[in-house]
Amino acid sequence: MAQGDRRRQAPRSVRNNNPGNIRNNPNFTWQGQTGVDSGGFAVFDTPENGSRAMARLLQNYQGDGTDANTVNKIIHRWAPPNENDTGRYAQEVADAMGVGVNQPVDLSRNPELQAKMMDYMTQKEGGARAQSYFEDSHSVGIGMQNGTVTSAEAIAQANAQRVPTSPRPEMSDGDRERIAQIDEAIENNLIYQNAQRELAADQAAFDEEFGATHNPDGTAKVAGVDDLDFGRPTGDEEGDPYNFQGAASSVAILEAEKKQIQDRLAAEQAAWDEQNAGAGDADDEVEETIGAEDPDLADEFTDQFNAGAEDAIVEGPDPVERSYSDVVVENWMTQNDLTTYKWTFYLVKSNIWNQPTVLENDDSVTRQGDAVVIAESGVETAFAIENMLMLSKLVGGTGAVGTFQFDLYEPYGFTFMDRLVKLQPNFYGQMGLQSALFVLKLEFLGRDPDTGVEVKWPGKSFFYPCTIREMKGNVDASGSRYNIVAFNTKQSAEANVTVVTDIKYTDVGNVESLASSLQTALNEHENDIRNGGRDPADIPPNATAQPIKQWEIIFAPSATGQEFNLPKAAFSSTEDQAMAAMLSASNEDPNLRDGTVGNNTNMKVFLERLITANVPEFARFAAEHREQGYRVPYIHVDTNTVVGDGVDPATNNRQATEQLIVEIKWTYTNINNDPEIARQQATNPTFQNGRFDDLPISKVYRYLYSGENTQLVNFDLTFDTYFFNVRDPGLANTYAEPSGVVHPGAGVVSNNTSAPRDIVNSGPIGQVRVGRFLSDIKVDQDDMAIQIPSYGFAALGSAAQQVSDIKNGNVDTVDAVRDAALVGRDMDFMTASFEIVGDPFWMGAPGAVIAGDQDLLIEYADADTMIVFINYLGKEEMYEAGYSGKADMDLVSSGVYRITDIESKFSQGQFTQILKGYKDTRTTPSIVKNKLENIG
């Protein structure tokens, strides 16, 4: 699925037809209740019955002897102060109803007032989408409760008003763009054009040498001349020497992929048509509703820490269309029976490596000779693939990278390398084995729990184009075992974007001109290293080695949004001397910059740091979000490699285009630089609840005493009061800094004071009664201490001089550099490890190519990857007979975590994963406890 075409899952209240998110009562069943969801919330058959239950519950508050006769008292029952900003909530509801917060109201006698109350509360529970969905059902539900509307009338009204809850599927921008690329590729078939050129050249050569003496069929037309054993080339020769068949097969592959995209859309539309048969045609209304942002509890900060701010929550380009109601809870592997996996390992040609989804149905591809199956799980061949370990890193100086390590077994010989070498002419020509291309395909299979029919994961298959980096062979009496280490496309690309000589770029005025100048310089660099640095005028004609390796610098859509257009942002002028250590005034124009990239510099890291430190407009844009919003933007450079079949004469490597893709991403975990603002944000319910609604949470895991744990096998939590993040010196040759110990922002993230700097209470601060033993201290859910770590930022090597220059000349970018360093950290004060039942969701890490349409990790790639973990505390009374209460939440381990690493293991049919990350210390669990309880 294209990143810009994400589907938003319906809020819980809409999925359950339960506008008030009423919890299930095991001793009572509501009218129209059909079940209970995984979170313990009631599920209703129609929105009208859900509205009736909500209306009845609110009216019951007024008739149960508690005298809840005002909005203030009703909301205190509905949303207790220990979990909510109840005073503000009550005032907002009263304002929506048009009554005073303490004015007596009788809901049973004022259905219009009750409808207004329920409408606003529905918005609070499920957002704008829920408010629209239940807009017409509230008056019907209240009428059913009050006896003025019968169930039959309610059903008739519901059918008349029913509209689709999602828009009819349309072709995504990504699929539309891919079809355009396919059509263009078919029209401009390079394989066919090359075949035509080669044929024409050979025909011209025949005519020049033999045209005067021989006929086209090779027979002599001049006396005394012998016939030839060959004729004038026609392109129809046996063996297809000009590869016209390859041209035809490449078109067939492209047309098959195009048909696959079109068939998938047709199936989705047919399913939608069947589901919504007879419903009102309200696509436009539904699309508008789905696109609306969920309302949060903090449209603005309170005056205590944003005095005078009219609109303190700054809205910028928002590539992450996710909220806490959009969590992907389900795991397909635990929802079906006898689930397992299937790996297939291919040797492929470049066209398949660049577009591996054609291997979804691989028969035609292998018949055409564009791919060879090396090993396949569950299929008896000469080779077997086992013990797969996949490591994916989501954060850090090198970005998202992936490594595969697996065993290839050959029971009856030691022929794997021999077979690969024999395929050399077909797959990698005169290039060495290091240029061979491979694809790993992963499928998930199981049986439907109701029918027993064999089913496949609906996301179809995962494809991982890769290259082999290391292989160790072992032979004994049982046969051969090859232990293989392979890199995915991301890791391979990052290893290939290091320059080997100094490069000079010139005349930089804005970020766009920086990219253009750097791209030109990088491609000239490839020319230079192939021609020994000689002046082109001194090189004889036809003696120039043309570079097969090319460079492209591309701006992703996230960098060219309406709110901030990075390419047009001005590069810092020479007057501020912000980068005196690396840049100088242009010889042509003093307002432009010239600069140099040192040899052995990794261009990904260099470009991230250069833009971050030298674009004050972006730094100010980031500062607005840092001071007033929930998230902070930062510069990220992704990498990609597009391979071809040409051979680089200078390196004997495969033809390739290295792409540097400049993006704006978002982080939610960077604590504000100002300690006072950080403290206020941590303790303010308005900020905490609003921020929680905005978090890109992808998964929820409930653990001990939850009664809902089917996913989590083990949980480890490490407290590191003095942690220090530093880049591995062993990787120094791939980074811009020779020392190799700095983060992309020319800094090291450390926490030399990370023992909690501030201990504050979310409730009234009071004295704790201390007993003789620690066990005497009561763990109070409503009065928990909040720990706010502090972070130090230090720069090493030449980066220290650069940061000093920035501080002296361009204060705006200092914090942007700090943000870039902090966002790259892979540890913090509280580091966690979650061992889980394997979940296909986490296999969609960057570097994966997916055939199908399914919620996956890659959809969250524009921001932090975050999960919610909830743990409960056991207590003695829970073991007493007849106990029906609920365990208290463990507010130390429970909360939001940022995932930094994924370790996926496949062995003997078993699939497990380990998620590693750290706790988001900006989220205060004691304040958002109610949201943690209700999420998912």
C-alpha cells in the first residue's frame, strides 16, 4: 500500500455501535447487545440500540438516588476526576447543551437536551467520525428509551438513514502512479530498443563487409566467391541472440502486474458493493468524515504555560494519519488455526529485483528464465531453507536497515556455489558473484477456524530483495550447510552511498540548489574516479570510461508539503558564519555558498546534518512545534538502489542508481529543552490527553492480570540511570565524521543526569507516610510520582567546532541539531524488550515490498513506531473466593513505548519476535490511565 494512501480504521465506538463506549456487564445484557469486544466493551447490533443504552445509562444516573441532576454531577459520574479533566469536560458539555454547568436538568423530560449531551460525549469518545456516524441514531435511541419510538420504527428509520461507513475503494495514488510507469515502460521498452539497435548494427556490418559479394541469405552473388555459413541477421535466429523474447517477456510481466493491480481494486470494490447494497450513496460525506481529525482534549494549552496563546497547538504537514483509535490490535497468526510460514529463496534478474511483486505467482517468471527457485519451505528440492533470523533497525544513525541470517541445507553434496557459477551468464554476466541478486519471499498460511478451509494471510506476500554479504559452508556426513548473511535493499543502499574522494559543490542558495549542486558533483565524481582524474581534454576519443553508477537526490512528498516547502527554504547566508568550518562564500556571489564533502563520507548522514544545521526556516518551524505542540519535525534522508544489467568497467560491479531521498519526519518522544515546559507538559491533563490522542500508536499489548493476553510471551524492563548513546567506532568509515562517534546531527546523545531530575505529583503534593519497610508504602493509583529525565548533548571531533559555529551565528538551528541527535537514540532511561507471538504486522519494516493491501508497520514509517503496553498488579484479595473486582494498573511499566529494533525468528515452523525499545517519558500514565484502559 502506498504511504500516502493509508486506510483509517473505524473508532471502537463505531465498530461496536456503542457511542458511549459502555463496558460489558457480565450480569446484564443490553437490548440489542450481540457480544463483547477484546477490550471488554459491549457490541450492539445497530447504532440505535447503542444510543438507547447510552440514553438509559445517563437517565439512570438521575434516578439511582445520587441526585445527579446537573451536567457537572452527571459528567463526574461518567468521567471521574482521577482519570480525566472532569471540570473542563463538564463545562464543554454544558456549553454544547446551552445550559449552565450547575443548572438542574431532567434528561428524561428533555430529549433535545439529552441528544445534545450525547452528541458531544460521542465526539469525545470516538472523534468526528463517530459523531457523524451516530448523528441520527441518538434521537431514535432516546425515543426508544422514553417509549416514544418502537423498535420497529427504529429499524425502519435506521434503514432509511443507513449510509456506508467507508468510501467505495478507489485506485490509490501509488497504484495509479505504478500503472503509469508500467504503461510508459511498455511504450518505451528498453530491452526491445536495445535488441533493435544491436540487430541494426549487425545488419549494417554485414552489408558493409558482404553486401557487394553476397545475398542476404549468405549465398554468393559474385563469381569465384564462396557461400557464407551465415546470412544477414534477421532477429529470428535460433537461440534468440538479440533477446527479442526477453523483450516480449518483460512486457508480459509488466502487463501481469498491471492486471494484478486492477483485479485487486475490482475485488475490493465488489466486496464494498456487496456489503453496502441498499445503503444511501454518501461517499462524499463519508470521505469528509474519515478525513477529519479526531478532536482532542487540548485544542490549546492552559494559560499557566502558554499565556496569551490564541492557538497553541501548531498544525503542520501531517503525513501520519493515525490516532489512538486506529490501533491494529488483531494478529492474524492467533486468529486462525494451524498457522505457519513459508519462505522461498530466489536468484533473480534485475527487473525482478526492482519489482519483486511479480513473484506472487512465480510460475510464469521462472518459465521465462527471469528467476530461479533456490529453496522453498515444505517443498523437497536439493536445498532446504531453515533457521531464519531477520533483524530490522528502525532508528539510529544509519536509519532503517535490515539483515537476514539463515541456513541453507544440501543433504547430498556441496554444489550450491557450482550451480550459482553455472548460472552466471544468465543472471550476472561477467560481473562477480557479489553482483548476484536475490529475493526472499515470505507467506503466512493457516486454516479458517470456522470452516477448516486453508487460508492465506490477506496481505498476500512479503518480498525482500537482498544481496549476499557473507556465506560460510560446512560439510560433514549428513551433507552441507551454508550459513548465509544477506542485506536488504536499505542496508545495501546505505553501504553504497559513501564517496571515495573529496567533492566540491557550489552556488548554494536554497535546499533545492544544494541538492542540484551535490547531485551534479557526485556524478562528476563518478566520472573522475573512472578516468584517473585526467582533464577531459587530455583523454583520447572513445577512451572515456562512462560511469554506470549514477546519483539522484530526490525530495519526498513529506518535504514539499503546503505548510513547509523544504526545497525552497533558504540555506543560511554567509553573513552568519553558521558553518564556517565547512562552507565558504561563493566566488561568483557572496550570498551563495560553496562547500566540500570529504573522502570516505557517507552522503546520507552528511546531507541530514548539513540541511539540519543550515536551514533556519526549518529550525524555526520545528521550534514552533517543540514549544507548543505534541511532536517535532526533523530531517531524514532515506536511501534506495535501482539496479540494471550494465557492467561498470571501472569496478566490474552492476549498473546502479543510488537515490538519496530527503524527507521530513516526526518524533513524539523528544522532551522539551526547557525544564519548566517539560514539567508542565508532563503534569497537565489537557496536554497529556490531547497528545495521547495524536500519537501514532500501532499496537496494544496487555500482560499480567489483564485476562486478555494472547500475544505477549515475556517482558523485560531495564532501568539505566546513567545511559550514554554513542555511534559504533567500528562503523567509522561509513560516516561523515572520521572519529565515527557522533550522531547525524554532529552530536552524541547522553544523559549524564538521567536519574530523575524532577519528581512531581499529578495530584495534590503531600507528605508520604514512611514505614519501617518498603512494603509498607501504599501504591496509590491517584497519586503517582512522575519521573522526567533530563538529557545532555555533546559533540565530538570536528563536529564540536561545527556546533560551536552554529551557536555563535545561527541560534535557530542549535535545537534542530539537538533534535536530530535525540531522535536517533535507541535507548533511554527505561529500556524494554517484548517477546511476542509472531505477527505479520511487524514484517512490514522498511525494505519490505508487499503484494496486497493490509495494515503494516511501513504505514507508520513517517513518525515514531509506538506501542501501548499495559500491565496490572496482583493483590491478595484477588485470590479470595467470589472476588469480582479488577486489578490496579502498574503505572511504572504501563505506558507508551517507542520501538527501535525488531528481531524475527523462524525455526521448525515456529514464528516468534522480540520488539526492543524504550518508554516514552513524555507520556504520564497516571494521567492518561483511562485512555490506556480503553485503547484498541
